[in-house]
Amino acid sequence: MADARPVVWVSQPLIDAVIEPLRAQVELITTDAVTAWTQEQLAERLRGVDGAIITLNERIGAAQLAGADRLQVIANVGVGYNNLDVDALSAAGVLASNTPDVLTETTADLGFALLMAAARRITESERWLRDGQWGQWSFQTMLGADIHGSTLGILGMGRIGQGIARRGAHGFGMRVLYHNRSRLPAATEAEVGAQYAELDALLAQSDHLVLVLPYTAASHHLINASALAKMKPTATLVNIARGGIVDELALADALAHGRLAAAGLDVYEGEPQVRPELLALRNVVLTPHIGSASLGTRKAMVQLAVDNLLAALGVAGEAPRMPSAINADAALAARAASGDESKKR
Ligand code: GLV
């Protein structure tokens, strides 16, 4: 007899201890090795499945959904979801979810680690030491910028931005400025220890600027040559959001010519490719998109994706009580309008 359970595809090896128990409830198709799926392969994989758990590396749009008649849910393992065309998913009646909250503190930790490593020249110092250059030491070797008592700027003041503000204000005695689409309530500003600033003031006054805003058409290359020119030449820039927010060639040029002191980058416009102009610089700390990469947090992210998926499939109770849905209203409205009962288990 045919298996009547929903079919679920998992696009990459994730955390087995969280994924494997799904076999009790769904027909599970896993991926054994890390795979760079082509757009065509993604469309092929989504055909005939009811749900998918995917990572930020898989881009899902109308072309991938075209033949996915049974698809009810895409559970994205990651808080950012610029890899999803949410309008196309909604129009197809496909629920989508992300993994906010569980990664907030871990990602704020990494943002602060990059800030400190860039400002205090940690990785550059280590390379110098390993290269056997300590014999060339002078009193002025590896002079960096102070973190305590300096001005921390945060662009994008969601949950992760607020976590970074708390660390700066309460841990390091920093003056914290932020800019965001909407201003935080006064009580939240007081609690995280941050003051609102216009974008130009934020750029001009920050000794260390951390980017934590979502990547959208409006934020594409927001930090370009003209924005960088407004920053202090002694400043540090940290990007833990998305690579496309920064014009990387303009950044490399500013770093190479002393118009910006240092940078810490966890995200890149063409990742996993990193521009040679950045790789050639000594004053940039480069990490491979590891913002949420602690074991505990990665487990929690996969668990949240599983919870979203099961709720959307109606396996774990009434659909769709998803803990972190992105488009529930729009997707369900599209289902109702098309009278597509097949997506309501
Ligand atoms: C990581 O970049 C995420 O969005 O979770």
C-alpha cells in the first residue's frame, strides 16, 4: 500500500539528531552530502513533495514552484530569507517560515567578536606572529582602536541589533547609536542603552559600525563609496547581515587607502566566493558566514524549522499554527481563492 504520509525533502545535511525523528511522521528524503543545487535541480526536488526544509543557499522562486503542485511548506533554516521569493510562494499557496529568536544571542556574539578582532587587529597579529615576525617588534606594533568608551553604531535595530547594543552599552561602556526604519519605544532604547540617530549622523559619529539590517532592494549597496566617505578614517565596519548591503569594491578601496581603519565581514555578495580585493587586505577579518554557528543554536534552528514544517503540514495538530510563519495570511488567502483543498491536510 502506498505511504499516505507527507513527503518531506531536506536540502542539505543538517543535524541528524533533530532531523531523523521526523521519519516517524513523514516520508523523509534527506541529502547525504553538502550540495550546490542548480535552479533546475531545485525545481525537480520540489516536484512531488509536500514540504521542504532548506538553507539560505537554496533560492526558491516562481520557476522552482512551477511544477510543485503538492508543496505546502518551505521551512527555511535561517532568520534572513532573501533566498525566498515570498510573493511567489504566497501566490502558490505555499507557507514559508524562518528561524528567528533562537539565533539572536549567538549572532550578536559573533558580531561583537568581529568588531573586537578587527579593531584590535587580532587575526592580523596572529598571522604576523606565525610568520615569525615578532623579532621585528616595536612599541607601536599592532596599535588598534579602543572598544571600551567608544561610540558603537548599529544599522538595523531588530533583535540581533538590540543584542549587540546591550553588549556595547552594558558590557563595554560604549555610547550606542542606532538607525532603523522605525524608532524603538523609549523604554526599549533605555533598556538596551541606545539612542536613535539619522543615518548620516550614525555614519559620521560611529567608531565601530555594525550592519544588522535585512537585505532588500532598498538596502542593496547602502554602504557604498559615498556612505563610506562619511565615516571616520579611524572607524571599523562590521557586516553580519548580508553581503549585498556593502559595495565590496568601494570597501576594499577605502580599507586599502586608509579611509577606513578596519572591517570584519561574515557575509559576502557572491558567497562562497570572496573578492580577491578583500582577500589581499591585512586590515579585514573574514569569516565564512558563521553568525549562528554554535552547536546549541544550530540545533535549535533546525528544531524550529521542523516545528514550523510539521505545523504547516498539520501533522502536529491544527494547521497552520506555525511558530514563525512568514506569509501565513497571504498563502492561506491564495489557497482559499484558488479553492485548492488538496493543500489542506
Ligand atoms: C543567517 O545569515 C541567517 O539569516 O540565519
